[in-house]
Amino acid sequence: MPALDGFMDHLPTWIKPTNRCLLCDERSEHSIIGICMACEIDLPWLGPHCSVCALPLPASGMICGSCQKRPPAFERVIAPWRYSFPVDTLITRFKHQNKLPYGHLLTELLARHIRHSLDDGLSTPDLLLPVPLAAGRLRQRGFNQAELMCQWLSPLLDVPVQKRWLIRQFDTPAQQQLDAKTRRRNLRNAFALNAHAEVKNRHIALIDDVLTTGATAEMLACLLTRAGATHVDVYCLARTPRPGD
């Protein structure tokens, strides 16, 4: 695993190591950024996946059938984990129970994963843009988890953030139980670009917590490429497998 040199300097006081793991609460001399070595190894690491959308696959270096049939507007998805226990529980607690240390822990590990990909030749983006949250949902939750992730990622990746360039024009029904076609229909015209946004000739990284069908990422990538963005990547914490996988 890549070294964590420099990561500790950016940690807020509420997540600096206390020699206890946030997941198991056991003392560990190896506890760094809030997780012990045993718990980190046991996380549901993504493994072999589609080289475009990161869908879990039986072997590495493959492109899934969906991406071959209908190439997405984004170039690739970078995600460390499958959306399964305990990452799914940690993300839920972060988003819906205001457990910010869990979100920060996962984002720190995501940053390390991205840095490893950058060292392997992934192109560095010019900007990080959080997936926007509708006003009603933002009032209910109190924060946009993607904005917080951008705030934490930016100093670790040395990439600036523009939090207000993408706009969610209206709320949509909850997407979790919907198929890709219904999600795309729900999201039609849901997003817009701020009139002051300057994305032309820029490489953009969209930031979100989970990628399920990719419908939201696809809509936003289309919006950005139509406005002149040269590349759009997606950085997220977890990728949902196909049902039954």
C-alpha cells in the first residue's frame, strides 16, 4: 500500500490517531488515520473491475458489456471498495447520522488510493467538483457529503475545488431502488452549470460517495463535456456490484 507521508498534517483534531481503531475500538500501534491494520485489510476492496465504470468483474483489464455497448461520457471511475459491509454502514452513518469521522476516514483512504493511481499514470485533474445535493435534501441532512469529501481531498491531492459550479435544479425521488433507465429518466434536466463556471479545456474529477448505476455521473459528465471539459473522471468511495453478485 502507498505510504501515508504528508497525510497526518491535514487531519483535524477530532480524527488524529488515539491508538484506537474507529471500527473495532481496539488499541493498535499500527492505527493510522483512525483504522487498525487488521480492519483495513478486511475492508471490501474492489478487486478486478471494469476499467471504465469500476463495476466488479471476474478478471482485471476488462470493460463491462454496458460500457462497450454504450460508452459513458466519463472516462473512468476510481473507487477503492465494493459497496458492502462495513463500508456501506460507515457511509450510511456518515451521510444520515452525521458521523463525520467515518466520512473523513474513508476519504483519507480514498485519497491514498487516488494517489497510488496517479503514481501509476492516471492523469491529475485540474478541478474537483462535488455532485450537488438538492436544496430540500441539503436542509434535511445539513451538509452535502460530496462537498465535505472535496474539502478533505483537495489538500491531499493538491487539486482545487469549485463547490458551486454544478447546480441541482430540483429534487428527484430517492434513487436507491431504481434501475438505470428509471434513474436516467428521473435525472433528466435535474442539473445545470453555473453561468460563471469555467470548465472549457479542463480535466474534471466528479466527487461522490457511491456509484450505483452511474446515471448521475453520466448526466453530469455529459453536461461538463458539452461545456468543453476535455476529460471527466469520477472519484467515489464505493462501487455497487450488480444485484446478485
